Amino acid sequence: MVVDIAGFQVADWVALVPSLILGVTAMLLFIVDSIEPRPGTSSNTVLAGLSTLGALGAFLVAGYFLVLGVGQPRGTGAVDLFNGQLVVDGMSLFFVVIVGSVTALVTLASYDYLEGQEYQAEYYGLVIMAATGMSLMASANSLATIFVSLELSSLPSYALVAFLKKNRGSVEGGLKYLLVGALSSSVLVYGISLVYAASGSLQLNAVADALAGGSSVPVGILGVGIIMVLLGFAFKTASVPFHFWAPEAYEGAPAPVSAFLSSASKAAGFVVAFRVFLTAFPEVGGLAGGDPMVDWVTAVTVLAVVTMTVGNFAAATQEKVKRMLAYSSVGHAGYALIGLAALNAPDQGFVLGASMMHLLVYGFMNTGAFLFIALTEHWGIGRTFQDFNGLSTQAPLACAAMTVFLFSLAGLPIGGGFISKLYLLAATAQAGSWLLGAALIVNSALSLFYYSRVVKAMWIEDPSADLEVDSYPSSLYAAVVIAAFVTFALLPAFGLLSPSAFDAASVLFG
Amino acid sequence: MIPLQSNSETPFPSIIADLLGLDASEPAVLIVLSVVAAGVIATVLLTMTAVLGIWGKRKITAAFTDRIAVNRHGPYGLLIIPADAVRLLSKELIVPSEVDRPAWDLAPLIIASSALLGFAVIPFGHGLQLADPEIGLAYVFAVASIASLGLLMAGYASNNKFSFLGGLRAVAQNLAYEIPLVITGASVVIFAGSLRMSTIVEVQQQTLVSLGGIAIPSWFAFVNPFAFALFLIANLAEVGRNPFDIPEAPTEIVAGYQTEYSSVYFVLIYLGEFIHIFLGGAIIATIFLGGASGPVLPGVVWFFIKMISVYLFTQWARSAVPRVRVDQLIQIGWKGMLVLSFANLVLTAVIVGVAAA
Amino acid sequence: MSNPWIAIGALALVALAIPLSMMAVSSLLRPSVPEQGKRAVYESGEVPTGDTRIKFNIQYYMVALLFVVFDIETVLIFPWTVIYQDAVANVGLAEALVPMLAFIGILVIGLGWAWRNGAVKWVRSPRAQAQRVEQ
């Protein structure tokens, strides 16, 4: 099989190069750790540099492919690999861009965070391994590959959350994450088996074809299967009902890992959900017109509204900043679910594209917010809102960046989060789903309240006497500033990127 | 010459059906005939175990250590076999305090049954093969490894420290050597292109080279002696015989996982171990030594000769080779055998591939 | 074609029936003279001390984890070996062999890493280390 990329005739697997770069990087990390002079003496610089280069490489190649038109109608068209088990199209490349950029920021920030820690090579190896899984999730086009890549991203994540072996919170979060993950994985596998029973196929297009027949499909089995698959993805995206691991895991985990999980892992969960529901079950859900056989659109609508509300109300009651961010991340999963919930709109590509763009912006602003927490952990500042009092007197640049993140998360026009939320609102309006629209507005307004508590603490409150920032870790700072810059830049540059998202999305609706 | 293979998926039951003039495609008939055939094969194995396990083992060990061994009951002491059988079965069953009851009772059953079950796909020659499924080799590896479950259950349930250590060691050993065993088996499959036992035997009947008019068949032991050696060693570990008998290690942990077993339970474990050794021999005979083929004598006889040769090899190793320590065992397994077996697989694949391309 | 699994099932039946009947025969033959002393677990003739559920070497666990990885991988290698010769004939040596080499290569990197980090090196307990007599 040969595809044409930028005028070169190359083998079709070249389209998978972004994921391969990540995989090879993980292997290189293990090799570096194996050839070190004595066990446990690998250089942090080499490891962090290698990981960041690998993630950056995946990000750049995926972005370049996106520009070239690989996998898109104007270029090669969707590239089917391994008999349709994997597919490279606009959407998969778009999400590899998100995963790659988040991973690069996280590994860059980890350089300072891990200073003096044990098991550095393991840490970077696991991060890149998980990133490989996430980028494969973006390409997976069969329930089998989806499950394998989902586990590839989950298993390292469990270990990463529990990375601080001597910290009770970290271990507790890891264990909770593992147990909920095991439960939801089994739910997902069971759902996959039921879908397989109903359709006789695992490959998503074949599932869609088998279910298009209509009359002979066992609707009961299929319905239970689809709901269980949806619940399985709810775990990965930290949505209700499998959201309760998120606060503990994000709070206990090392802050860069929290950033990684809440941004990249969530995006990967969403891309899988998008692909499964839009490739395999569009007709079942009544998207192609006609009565839905299994009305999963309504189910997702309910999930979206509940997730937003639960996440934001819980966030508003928190006393610890990191935990507040964790719950707000649950709320944002609810916003992103609009992409599947508002599909009754006439322009379905716009709805899905809005959700994808929100995930992109969210990738930067949320990663940045968690990396700021990493910075405060590095300084040894406490976790509650009061502990942040007057931080701006010591670290104005970082606090300015954090302000950008928080206001952008809330949806104020200071970062890309404003436009992406606006688009989501427009999507709900198009679909005529006033419930979703109202939930989005009310929850965003509520979120402004608790985000501004942090801002108020940082800028307005007086610092306590013992607040002192003694070091300015360069790579952590760099990561925070880059994230802030991109978040801010996405406000004017939103229009540059959104067409590729809308194109990638509308392809799925044929 | 009688053909070695039969064309049926259930050769042995079909042969009985032909003899009796019954229709084997009828499920009910097939089930009855299968049970009969299974009974025949199980009886043959039990007889072999009785002769070689009770009487032969003592004679062989005695020969190694320059003793006489059993010679009072009947000619060559052969009547020790029924005597021992009755003696062991009529012993009191002593149940130690606080054993984990269902597991403790099930363990001997699992050890004995799993070993027998492996023989379902072994082609003894001339259609003396119970079943010939497409995945024969994978099946036989899978069934043979069930025994380690039984060993762990026996070790854990006995509430005895020696048993516990023995059970753990048994599992660690089986885990370490299972993979070299299976990977080496897979390198044979590259030649044969099938997991079906009858096909694997058939492929080995072609002539490899002719030396002075004597055609040497392409037994995989000749084609790939390296794999044969690896498999033989891994098999020793798999059946737990010297130098890899640390799960039992009489001088260290009494009798390992079987310390607390007596009476019929002991018989079952003992039986299971011996049948397991024969199963290992049968696998080696089938995939490396050309199965039931050889000059002059009928195939079945050759098959048993090969199988018993492997048994004799294990007995030789038992008497002649010192035991390894547990740390050495793990190192040999994971650092030596595993790497060598992968090297063997890759080399085989490259050579076969280059030759075929 | 008759189903081979019927015959295998028959052997399973027989393989269970023989041990069970031996147990039955034995239970008819053997005496039962229960006595407290017999029931004590064997500890070289001494009175048993402590609990049997002792702490054991973590290495058993590490080896089991490694095994899970490699066992799944053997399952994936088997189908490849079966079709290998046909694959070489149909799609050429490179396409049939190189993916498997990459697959095994990844495993070898993993094994090398585990080896280097001591996963397959038997750890001695501190107590055993202290009692060790240096040569």
C-alpha cells in the first residue's frame, strides 16, 4: 500500500509516524536506563530531554501532517492500516497534536519536579508509554485495538499516580485509580462483547454496516452493550458515573502527572468515544435520520449535564486548590461531552469540531494550571486557597500565567477558552438543546466564582509572613509560560486552527 | 507398510467404529466410542506408570548406585507392583490440622488429571491417537501447564512451611521454563507450518540426507539440534527432575508440596508426576523424534521406545546431575534459556525464511 | 468431519473418573484411627512453631509478573509461526519477518531493562545476607 505524502510515494504506515515516534522514544528511554553505568544513575537531563524531544517530534510531525493534508479529503483521504484496525485521519492527527503538546510540556516541567527523586527513568518511560497509548487511541478503529491502546495508556497511568511511593495521598490515589480503572475496564470489555454479539464484528465500520440492516439486530443486547461502552469511556474522560477517582488521583499524584492525566488522557478518552459513537453507531443513534434504535444521544446529554453540574458544584466547595482543579476538570469533561450530546444540530461537523477545539484549548490551559501547582509544590507552598495568599508579590510572572489559565478555564475573553466555550454554546443553540445551553452558562458562571478565589488569593490578599519563594526552576517556569502564551495566543489564533478541526469532524459524518 | 496417519479428526475412535462396523459420524456413537478409546489409552499409561514408576525406577536408581533393589516378589521383583498398589491405597489418610480443605483435596486430582489429559492429542502411530485437532501442539502445552496450578494448591493448602516453599518454588520454576519450552516448540512449528500433531509428524518423514544408502529422515532433532537440546533441558525443569528438582528437594524441604500427603492422595500426585514425565517424553518424541516412525519394528513400538528413552534420560539426570539452587534456577531460566530460545526462534525464522524466499 | 473435542472431552471424563475411583476404592480399604498427634503438621519431628503463612521472597512475585508478559507474547508468536512459510512465499521475507523481529526486539529491550534493574536476580533477605559466611 502506498500513499502520497507531500509528493512522496511512501508506505502507508508512514502516516502512523507520530505514534511511532512516541513508541520509539519510550524504547530509547528504557535502553538509556539499561546502559547506565550503575542502576538508578541515568541523567535526569538526558531522560527529560529525550522525552521532550520525542513528544515534541510527535507533536510537530502530526501538526505537519495535518497541514499537508495527510488523512484528510484534500490530501490522501483517511489512511486505513492493518485492515482497518487503525485509521489515520484529520481527527486522529488533531488529537495526536493535543497529546504530543501536553506530553512535551509535562516532561519539560518534570525535569525540575523530579530533581533528586528516585526512579526517574521509570517515570519518563511510563509517561511516554502512556502517551503512545493515547496517540494510538486516536487512531484505533476497531474495538480490539481501542481496548489494547486504552489499556496501554491506563496501566502506566496507575503507576504514575502512585509514583511518590512514600506519600500516602499518592499511593491512595493510585490504588483508587487502579480499582476504578479495573472495574470500568471490565465494564468496557463486557460492553464490547455485547456489541460484538449483536453485530458480529469488532472493526467499527463493519459494526456500522452490520447494524445498518435494522430488523434483525437484537436491540436489547446492543443497547446494554452501547451503554456499557459509554460507561467505559466515562472512566477515561473522568465523566459521571466513573468520575470519583479523579479528585483523589489528581490530588495525590505528582502535579505534572495530574496535568498529563487531566489533559492528554481525557482528550484521548474523548477521541475514542467520538470515533466509536460516530463511526459504529450513527444509525443506531438516529443520526442518519429515522428513529433511533438505541437513543445514546439522549444518554450522553444526560451524562453531559450531570457531569458539568457535579464537577462544578463539587469544585465550588473545595478548600484545596489542586482538588478544586480536579473537580473542575470533571466539569470540563461535561462541556466536551456536548460534542456528542448536541448532535441533533443540522451542522454536526460544527458541534463535534467545537468540542475538539475545546479539548485543544483545554489541553494547554489545564496543563498550565496543574503545572503551576507543580511549581507551588516545588516551593513547598501549602495546598489550600489561603496558602496562595499574596503569592504574586514573590512570583508575579507565574501568577500572571495562572490567572490567564484560570480565567480562560472559566471562559473569560483572556484566552482561547472563551471562544471554545462560545462555540460550544452555539452548538447547543443549533441543536435546540436549551437544557445543555443553560447548563453550560450556569456552570461557567459558577466556575468563575471559584476560579476567582484563587486569583483573589494570589493578587489581593496579603502574604503571610513566612511566604518565601527561594528558587525559580527554569524548565518548570518555561513550561508554565509556554502554556500561558499558547492559551493566550489561541484567543486571536483560534480561527487559524478551527477549520482543521471542523474539517476533520465533518468527515466523520460523511 | 501401514500408514502412520489417519485422515480423521478423531482417528482412534473412528478406527474402533470401522472395526465394529458402526457409523462414527453419529454423535452418540462417537461419544461412546471416544470414552472407550480414552479408557484404552489411559489404561496403557497407567500400566506404564505402574511398571516404570514403581518397579523400573527402583531398578534404575539401584543400577546407578550399584545396588540390587526389589527382587523378592516374583520374577525380578515384578510382583512388587500389585503389592505396592494395595499397600498405598489401604494406608490411612492423615489430614493435618488446619489444611485448606477443598483445595487440599482437589490438588492431587488436578495433578493426576491434567497430565492424562495431555495425551489426547499424542499420535502413538497407526491412528492410535484420540483426537487430532488443528491446534494440537498449543493444546498439549496448555494442558501440561495446568499441573503447576495443582502444585501451588497442594503447597498452599497443606498448612506446612515446607509445602508452602515447595509450592512457590514449583510455580517459579514452571514459570521460568514454560516460556523457553513453548518458544522452542514454536520454532519447530516454523518448519512444520501447522500445530496439528499428525502434520508435524508427517513433515518429519521426508528424507533429510542419504548417507551411504541409508536415508536419514528430517526429524527436527536432526534439523535443529540446538532447539532439541533446549527443549530437552526445559522439559526437565517442566517435569521437575534433576537438576531442576528444587520444588521437592528432599534434602532441603522434605518433599516440598507433597510433604503432608499420604495414602491415595500421595499415589495420585506420584502418578501425576510420572505421567507428566511420559507426557514430556511423548511431546519430544512427536515434535523432535519423528513420532511413530522407524525401521523394522512397527511404529507404535518405536514411539514407546522414544518416549521411554526420554524417561530414562530423566532418570539418568536424577541420579547423575546435582541440583541447582533456587537463585541459580531463576538465573538460568530467565537469563540463559529465555535468551537462547529467542535466539533460536529468530535464527530459525531467518534461515527458513531465506531458504524459502 | 467429526469434532475432535468430543474425544478430548471423553478423555477428560476418563482422566477424572480414574483418580476419583481410586479415591473411592481407597476410602473403602483404608483404616481411620484419628489421633491428635498425627494431625500435627510435619516440621522435622519438632512441635510446629508459628504460622505457616510466612513472608516469602518478593522475587516470586516479580518473576510471575514477567511471566505474564512473556506468556501473552508466546500466544501472539504461535499464529505467526504457523503461517510464516506461507507468508514468506506470498509477501516476501521482509514483510513476514521484520514485524516479528520488531516485536521480539521490543520484548528484548523490556527483558534487558528488567534484567538490568534486578528483576530476575534473586534478592537475599537482609537476615540471610547477615548470616552469610564469606568464602
